[in-house]
Amino acid sequence: MNNNHKKIDADAPMMRTLASLWPYMWPKERPDLKTRVLIAIGFLVIAKLVTLLIPYFFKWATDAFNGTENLPGYLPTFLLVPIAMVLAYGAARIVSIGFTQLRDAFFAKVGQYAVRQLAYRTFVHLHKLSLRFHLQRRTGGLSRVIERGTLGIESIIRFAILSTIPTALEFLFTAIVLAWTYDWRYVIVCALTIWAYTVFTVKASDWRIQIRRDMNNSNTEANSKNIDALLNYETVKYFGNESHEANRFDSSMAKYEQAAIKTNTSLGWLNFGQTMIFTIGMTVCMVMSAQAVQAGTQTIGDFVFINALLLQLSIPLNFIGFVYREIRQGLADLEAMFDLLNVDEEIQDADKAKDLNVENGEIEFNSVHFHYDEERPILKGVSFKVPAGKTVAIVGPSGAGKSTISRLLFRFYDVKQGEIKIDGQDLRQVTQSSLRHHIGMVPQDTVLFNDTVAYNIKYGRLNATDDEVKTAADLAQISDFIKTLPNGFDTEVGERGLKLSGGEKQRVAIARTLLKAPPILVLDEATSALDSQTEQEIQHALDVVSQNRTTLVIAHRLSTIINADEIIVLKAGEITERGTHQELMTKGELYADMWNRQREAIEAEERLLAARKKDELGILSRKSSSEE
């Protein structure tokens, strides 16, 4: 995919994470974003330098009020007035915050670009992965990986780059000031304090993460039992198990209670430990400063300055536990996203793959072997041809391998042995995009996008005009239905097209395929889920679609393929019969047996419907007589 994608371990150093994200925050193709990064860094440095000035104004104001005469000679005269010092102190705080907000504002576009690029590349990569991968993973889970991954990027940027790095820079400036102005002993005490503070916070946060996870699990368990009992309200009442359900719920809440107590208690210990460590370090520094004041080497302003400097440094340190948890969670979420990006594409275009050139549209399966699992072969040396412009139907019992043939034709999988050709071109030697461009599909279960009828039809050819969309709808015999909709072609079909019936969705799929106008057509049990009357209506539309096209029909209802040029009967992955409908009926083997059983089922259904109509007419007749 991209050499920039490195697998991120949840406990990896922060610099490793930044190194993985850096190509997205310093994009080669976006010099404007690089400029923003430099400006943001400039604002960051200015904000921290001004922040460092704030305690100085506090110190100078204190010395001015105290009448100390050794104020810096380089200060403007007006600042020597104590009130002016106080005003300068307030102005410095405003300027510091202003530059901090400017830093965030300038960096926002860079951060969101990184979020967008990683999310986009993950989305594109997911669509390149094989059908096998998607059948093994939950779609909702993949969606959550992308969602959490993008949030993880934001967390890393916000807390690692915009919080941790500024804090480290502030400590560096503080150390320089303390060492230059006072004594290296102050730097050593501060460094040891921050080290102990950070180690304690990380260890305590790790401990609290497990406690909080137990609390969340107990809460989830309690909520699940609560919802389950309410959803099964009638069942609970039928068996008089209200007390049993209440006890189950209470046992889960008892676990939650204990975990919540531990969570709150651990938070108290965390806060107490942090305060104690920092207070000890600050007290040591203040004692050192107090001794220096008594010795006359420091002023009261110096004493106040050191105190203000350390208190100012404590503000970002107070959030270190929260920042650590967010960064750790962000790392875990990013790891899942990068794991997706590291999944190899099972089906890839060959190095020198060419676009498929379709002149006639002849399909050829030559000794094709295929299995999803090595111990369970699906196709065992299947060979057949679909001549250009002809219709070949494939029938057989469930599990015979019928739908697998359509998946192999679309190259959702590659054959294990043998080859599949279109006009003599091996599918493995042509590009996937050109292959699928030349094949149209009307599946058994048509799934529509949660958009308008027009959008779903136009999906067959996105650059089609409105008139072409309407013509396709006419040919699919769905125009009359669309006219009855409140907004016509602009009517929303709902998620997965649930606002439409099965027959209406199939007609939309047919219109979509007609608009695509492919030379090769695959009908994968396109009418098997419909009632007999709707099936007949849809079948007529399918006949229109398949005219002058090479058509492969995966059939369940044999009545839809009587006119096929050839019918191939599959059983356990092997071709057992082939011929026209009449030829296969004459043989009297598997196909004839399947036909007879389906006819018996249809006739039984027709007799049942006739009986119901007769009963309804009898009821109406008796009702009419009684009224007279």
C-alpha cells in the first residue's frame, strides 16, 4: 500500500508514532500545509517564551512593591511602576493564550488533512480487499475501526503534539532559566520531581485502566440483562420469573458497584500521589530559595518567581494521566487501522495486466477447480462455454457451486486450477476494473443505496443523463410505479432499499444494468425470492435485458430458463448433464427430477390459492344472501 504505514504497538514510544504519522502531517504534495506546520511551531515557541515571561513580571512586580532597587536596567521606565508590572503580567497571560490558540488554529488544517488522508486510504484499501476478507469480518466492525482510527489520529495530534511536546518544551525553557539564573540544583530537583510524577502517573493510570475496564464490563452486563428482560417482558410474566430477573440484574449491579468504588478510590489515590510528589519537589525548591533570600543572594521576587514558575509547570502536569490514557487509546485505535492497511490484497492485477477487450463476449471455463477450504472442494474441473450472444443457464441443488461460478467470473476469487477466459483473454491477465466494466449483474437479493430511485438507477453509469435514466426505467417496466411515488425519481428508497418491495428492487437492479449496457450479463437467481406473479413480470424485463448479450443465468426456478440455448446441471461441483430443456427432460435424470418436483410444488400452490378464492367467494355469497 504505502511504505509510510508502520505497525504501531500500543506501548511504542511516542516518537515512533509521530514518525508514522509525520508523512501525513508533512505531506510532500502540500507545501501550504508544510508552511502551516512551520507557522504553528513558531507560534508554539512564542507562546512558551511569553509563558515564561509571566513569572518574571510577577517577580518584578513583587520586587517593585518591596522597594527593591535592583530591577533589570533594560526594562522600560514605565514598567518600573508596580501597577504597570501587574498590567504587563496580565497582558503577557493574554498574549500567551492568544499565541497558543493561533498555534491550534494553524495546525487544525494539518491535523484534519492527516485524518482525511488516512481515512480515505483505509476506505480505498478496504474496497481492494477480497470478498473472502469481507465475508469473514463484520461490516459494522470495519466501520468502527475507521471511526476509531480517525479519532485516534486526532487524539495523537491533540495530546501528543499539541500537549505533550509543548509541556516538554516548557520544561526545557524552565530548566534553562533555572540553570542560567539560579543554580543547576533547581533543575535536578525539578527533573527528579517530573520523572517521579510521570512514572507514578503512568503506573497508576495502567492500574486504573483495568479497574475502569471491569467497571465498564459490569455496567454493560447489567444493561444487557436489563434490556433483555424488558424485551422479553411477556416471557418473564408467563413464567413468573420477575424475582429471578431482578436478582440477575442486581448481581451485575453489585459488581458494578464494587468496580465503581474502586475507580473513585483509585482516582483519589492518583490525585493524592501526584500532589504529594509535586509538592515535595516544589517545597525543596522553595526551601532552597528561602535560604538564598535569607543569605541575601535572592530577592523576595526571586522566591515568588520560582514558586510561580513551578506552579505554572504543574498545570499541564495535572493532565498527564488523562493525556497518557488518551494517547494509549489513540495508539491502540491507530494500530487497528494500520493493521487493516497492512492486510494484503488477495486479488491483484498482474504486473503487465491489460484492459479487457470485448468484441464478441464469449465466456469459457476451462477445467476450473476451486475451493474456499482445501478440505472442501467446490468446483472439480468444470468446463463449458457461453457463446457470444447466447444464453447458458446453470442449475443444480444447493451447494453445487452455482453462485461460485459467478463470483469467479467477476474475479472476486481466483481459480485454483484451470482458467476462465473472455474472448480468449485469461481473466488473471486483465485489469479488474475493465473486467467488471464489461459485465452486468442482476443478483438474487438486490441491495440499494440509501438514496433516491434515480441515484440507484444511475449507479449503473454515473455520467448518464436524466433522459437515459428514464429510458432504462421504461425498459425495466418500473416507470409506472415510479410515477406513483410522492417524489417520483427523487424518492428516497431507505436503507438497503427497504421502502421498496422485492419486485420493485429487482426492477431497479434491471434498470441499473440496462443503463450500464454491458456486453456480458449475469443473472444470479434473480427471481428466486419472488412470488410467481412477480416472477413472470420480472422475467419479461430480464428477457429484454439479455437480448443480444452473452448471458449466464444462475437459476433456481427452472421455469425461467426453458428458452436457454444450453442448460448445465451441476452436482457436487461437477457437470452431470448439459443440453436444452427438451433434451434434458427426455433424458429423465436429475434435471427432469428437479423440474417435476418444482411443477408439483407450483401446482399445489395454485390449488391452494384456488381453494382460498373459492372460500372467499362462498363467504361473500352467503353474506349477500343474508343481507337480502
